[in-house]
Amino acid sequence: MQKPKAVGPQAGARKYDILSALMAFALSQDKIVQRRVMRIMALITARYNWQRDELCVGQREIARMWSVDERTVKREMAVLRGLGWLVQKRKGARGRLSVYGIDLERMMEDTRPAWPLIGPDFVERVGGRPQAPESNVVPLRGPVPMAGEGVWATAQARLHAEDPVTYGAWFHGLSEVEAGQGRLVLAAPSAFHATYVRTHFLTRLTSLARRIDPTLGEVRIEH
């Protein structure tokens, strides 16, 4: 994927690409994620300095912009830092505001599952890979999984057979890091990915894994 820089001759187009990816991703998620993405988009459009990669704004101003209290701002900013979308460059002290940068590359990678919702031209432009115009299926990042030895290998094949779009967006990127003693531990490529899978798919994954191996007691998603 091209590293999404938003300065230079094509800066305007790059900014629209980043905001478009965030918009499509938010609309495909639940209300909690939608609100969170809208909040970071508000900061980007209103207060982010693209050239200097700096976001310098106080909690009181953010609270006013988001129509929330400062406690909510503090909590949401911590979540955004945990996702890797916000990077603290200078901590506020003695009346000075904290300065943040935005990891645009991480942001684009985390919104990748929603790119096909915008269109194949967008996928080709920002991802560097062509996609057939007629296809509205999320492209898989790797070969179709085959059932093999181990719970996760078998589960991958079944997940793909049941729903290749969801598999390509959320399950393909998971890798097995531990299996045994009644536990299956999977690693996600990003903190956001791990949180989303835990929130929306953990019950499904646990049920499937237990059908494959009845001795399994726990499935964990880590980053």
C-alpha cells in the first residue's frame, strides 16, 4: 500500500482518500465505532495541520466540538491512542497543550476492509492492486484456506466456505500463536482489528472451535 502522505502536488486527493476511507469504514460499523470515527474526522477536518502532522487542541475545545464532557474526551483520546491512530508527540505541561500526530498509514490499513465499498477504482488507487469492476467482494490477501491439521486451520477453511467476504476482511489476518491445554490464542494485525473481532466475532469463533475440538475451553484474540 502506498504510504498516505497528505502534502505535495497530490495532497488534496490524498486527504479525500483518507477521509473517504474513514467515512466508508464508519458506515459499515456499529454506532459506537461510527461515533468514534466521526470524532476523529472532526478533529482532522477542523484542527489537524497536515503539513506538520500536528493536532494541537485542548480537551475543553474538543468537548465543545464533540458535544460531550471532558471526561469523555479523555477516555476517547486514550482509545484512539491505543488504536495507534493518534500518536502523542509532546505531552502538555505548565499550561501548554499536548501535541498529537496522526498515523495515517495505520488508519488506512485499519479501514482497508471498507475500501471495496467505495469502488474498485479507489481500491486500485490507494491499494496499488487492480480489482475487476464487476466484483463487490473484498479481495482475499492470500490463497483460499484448506482444512489441515489443527483447530485454526480447519476453522479457517470453514469460515471461508461460510462467508468469504467476512473471512477476507476479518479472519484472514488472524494467525495462530498458541494452541493447547484447552486454549486457542490468535494474533490480530492491529489493536483495532483485535478489538473488533473480540467484540463482534469471538462468540462465533469460540463456538466453531469447540465444534472442531470439544476439549477447547477458550479462544483469545491478542495484538
